Amino acid sequence: MKTIIFLAIVLVSGALAGTIHGIANLAIVEPYLDQAIGIENQNLFASGEEEDTPRFWVEYDAYRDWQKGGQVLAGAILGTSIGALFGIVYALSRHVLPQGNDLKKTFTLAGVMWLTLFFIPFLKYPANPPTVGDPETVVLRAILYLSFIAISGFGTVGFYQIYKRLRQNTKILAFAGYAAFIGTVFVLMPPNPDEISAPMDLVNGFRVMSVVAVSVFWVSIAMILGGLWHKFRPDAENPDVRN
Amino acid sequence: MSQSKGITITQSKIPIFAIAILAIVFAVGLFVVGYDQGHIFSVVLGEQAYEDLYIHELTHDMRHAAGFPCH
């Protein structure tokens, strides 16, 4: 294993895919965020906590520009983080992923991780725009969300171990087992404790765009890491060519 | 007529320290973007960091967009 090459391509692919995620958010999620924060502002004006003055809007616009720029930076950081996990799992599982080139393997793994670490947890605890969420419950919600992701992820690893031990014609039982397991967890885990106070068309539109943007990330990281792995072959440090 | 067959044997064993580095990157990055509420800057700024929430505000939009509970 060319360790430095391995680390470099994993971190670069994560950072690039995360930056793409941040840019995608700016394009398709940001309008919903602006709309939701606009509702928050109206609530502040109505409650008297803030005054609707030109000075307010100057400060607000500068603050939001800073946050929007931060979104791309946060995308790069989050992408590097998730990309590191993706790189670990890919390196450990590459030899058991379906036969084919690296792109096929990375897309397969990205699909599995997208489904089990993002989409299924999202169905239980979907993303919410600003105006939705009680600050008093943020720790509870964070614990619930992270717990569900961890349970789903470790459940996937567990049922993969079962999958390996099953005969070819009974491997479907591992998929059925995971479905039953995560379905049970889905029902048993407490719901998000907060009520949704924002208009549902805003919330639903935000959630759809959130899923699209996160999916863009997973497609990007599969494409970039698969391409870089194929080009640099970090797992072929000492090729022993026998004739 | 001779034929030659090339077989490439690859070593795929991953050094533990490489996995450890990536695991740390994963944990730190996830905490920074998804969960920090002033904890990191509190090392330097003390209690004031929990009021300023610099990292929280900087990552605010991504937190919402990526599905993390924010506020």
C-alpha cells in the first residue's frame, strides 16, 4: 500500500466532493434557507427583539454573505470528513465489492453508504430549515440523529457478515434481515420532538433540495475517488509481475 | 511460439496509522460541521466561545442543508 498516495487521494477526493456539495447547496438549497430566515426576521420584528431598519439589513446582509461563504468551507470540511470514512471503508472492502473497475466499485459503495448512512436516517429524522427546531432540544435531536446513523451503519456491517456466510441462493435473507432490523429501529426510535411551525411547502422543498445536494456529494466522491484510485493505484505498491 | 502471462499481485494491507489518521479526520470534521456549539474555541476564548458560536454560525447553512440538527 502506497500510504501517502492513499491518504492524499482520499483527502483530496473528500475535499473536492465536499466543495461541490457546498456549491450545490448555494445553488439549490440556499433560496429555501433565505426564505426561512426571512420568516425568522419577521418574527423578530413582530416580537420587538429587532427593528426593521436599514442598519439591520446592512448587518444582516453582511452576516448572511459570511454564512454563505462559510457553507462552501463547511462543505470542504464535511466532505473531507465523510470522504475519510469512505476511503477507510473502500480500502477495506474493495476486494469484496462487485467485479469491475474502480468506478464501478466506488459507485457501489457510495450507493450503499448513501442509503444506509444518509437516506434511511433522513427518512426518520429529515433535515429542517431555520425556524424549525427548539434550541432546548438540539442536544437530544443530535443524539437521536447520530445514534440512528450509527445503528444503521453498524447494522449494515453486521448483516454484511451474515451475507458472506450465506449460500448464493439464500443471500437475499441478509437484505431482508437488514430491512427488518432497520424497520424495527425506525419504529422504536423516538420521533423528532419539535413541531414544524414553518409552511410545509417551504419545509418539503427544502428537504427535497437537501437530498439532491447530498446525493450530488455521494456521486461526486464516488467519481473522484474511483478515478484517482484507478490512476494512482495506491494498493499496488509492490507489483510482482510473474511471467 | 512462447506465450507470456502477466499476473499482477497487489498488496492491499492498509497501515493502522493511515486508518487512525483518517478516523481522526472523520471524527474532527464531523464534530466541527455538525455538532460544535463553541466547544473548540472555548479552549482559547473560554466561556465567551459559547456565546459567540463562531464555528456554529460559519457552518450554519451546511448544518441545515446536510441534515444536522442546528437550533
